[in-house]
Amino acid sequence: MRTAASVITLLACLHASACSASEARYVTWDNDSWFKTDRYYTNGIQFSSRTTDDTRGESTRRWTDAACRWFGCADARLLLSQHSVGQLMYTPADITIAARQPFDRPYAGLLYVERAWLFMEADGQAITTLSAQAGVTGKLSLAEPAQKLFHRIFDRPEPRGWDHQVGNTLAVLVSAERRSAWPSLSGAVVGNIRLHSAGHWRLAVGNLMSYAAGGVTVTLGKNLPPVSPAPPGIVNRAAPLDTACRWQWVQCTVTVGAEVRGMAYNLFLQGRPWRDDPGVRPRRWVGDLTAGLRMDFPSTRGRDHGPWFAQLRATRRTAEFRVPAGEALRVPRHTIGSLTLGVDF
């Protein structure tokens, strides 16, 4: 526990050092219990801050400049930097079984810090995101005590199989994503409400996972920019966010998206290479369908901060792993709910 506490302290310090001059701070909570399940990607919590100030050090600037020469953002301006710390946890379908479950998803956790830099093209038609994530898995992730405490407080079944989780390791992941507006599929819908479409691709490499992804996002609202970063925010709007809702006290933006990923490796499913970790055979193609609603509350604006906002999102994910023929276990699709609460500065 002393080692785990040291890890927590280190991650918290790294995050706190990046929280000055924030333009926004928010927390996101993912959980599948909103859809009456408790399995697979079952919980995630992330605390984030973002700033429009360029806080990159010399080494970070060299790295992002070199990456931008590869990914087409060499002439783009830095839109914002985002700093996050969080925890993820994964479990099999039946958490009341203490024995190892060789044909179901293994227990796994991750405690991490992440930094991301978003660059916008001069014409506002494309955004490139570069990110780097580092964390720890296994017992150091503290996923086991976190889930047990949550279940004890809310009188839920005790998870009994954490002795068979993916083991301790330092996990890293770097990724690049580019989102581009599709003007031909964007336009006015009703009155001042507009629909904006954008496509994206993403490449991610690391010992946490490696994959390539592509998808599309449709956004419905007023005063929308040509293209926006992935939820939870329309953070590069050129004008005050207007409402697609029927009430004046809340301003709304609706997003719908789809993504397909080609998975080369996933530590949470396959375990650490050359170790006696539990693992299952992953599916190489995984898809997500998402729908989200962001609500800004203009009356909550204060003297030293902007309005508070909330975002609800649901993600429907295809099966991520296979089981041998003849096994009774069925691997269903999975749905995760997400709630983000935050404030703009």
C-alpha cells in the first residue's frame, strides 16, 4: 500500500503542476451500471484541465513539432493543451466467481496521467490531436480496492476475482488523431440550428494497446465551428454557444458518432507478453456507436469563472474478444454511460 500511495502522489503532483492558467476543468465518469450491467469496461474516472496557453517545454515542443511534420499540422496553431489523470477498470461478466475465468475478460486496472495538444488549421477546417499517456497496471492501479469500496458503499455484489488480474507494469501509449470538417455534409437544418459533419482517423502505439481507427461525428447546434474536438466539449467555438434546446436557461449541443478500430494489441485483453497473466483472444475489429448531449447553463456564470456544463454520453461497443467454440459463455455487445461535469474559465 505504501508503494501504491507513492504512485498516487506522483500522479497527482504531475497533474497539479499542469493545472495553472486553466480555461476549463472537468471530471468524467464512465460506468456501465446505467445500463444494468457490471462487466468488461465497467468504470472509469478522469479529472482534466485545459488551457489555451502554450505551456510546452523545450523537449515537448521538439516532439510535437516533429510529429506535426508527419501528421499535417506543421502550420497549425496550438488550440489548447489538456492534462488529465484517471483510473480505468475492467472485469469479467460474473464478478462473484473467485476462480480464474479463462474464457472471459480478465480483471485489469490502469492508473494514468495523460497530456494532449490540439492544433487547429488556419482555416478552422481540421484539428490534429497529439497525446501521450503513462500509467501503471496491476495492483498498483488500485482498481481492486476502488471497486470493492464502491460496491461496499452501494451494497453491490463483492468482486472476488481480483487475484487473477493483469499484473503490474509501466504502461505507455502515444497517439495522433486528425479530425476534418465535411462541408458538403454540413448545413442548416431548422432556423439557426445547423448540422456539422466531420471525419477522423487515429493511430495509437504503445505497450498498453496499439490500433488504427477511423470514424465520423455529426454535431447539431447553433454557432458551431466547422470541426470540434471529440466530446466532452465544443471548445473552439468562434461565437457564444447558442441553444438547440427549447428552454432559455440551458444551451444544448447534440453529437452522434461512429468509429471502427483495427486492434493489433490490447494489454487489457491479452495480458503482458511472456507473463502468466490471464487473457483472452481479442477480436481484431471493434466498433463504437456514440450519442451525446452537452448542456451549458449560462446563469451559473460567476465573477471568476464561466458557466458550468454537463454532458451525457452513451457508447454501444461491439464484442471485443472471442471464446472457443462450444463454450457456454456468450460475448455480447456492451453499453457504457458517461457523465461529464465541468466549468469554463
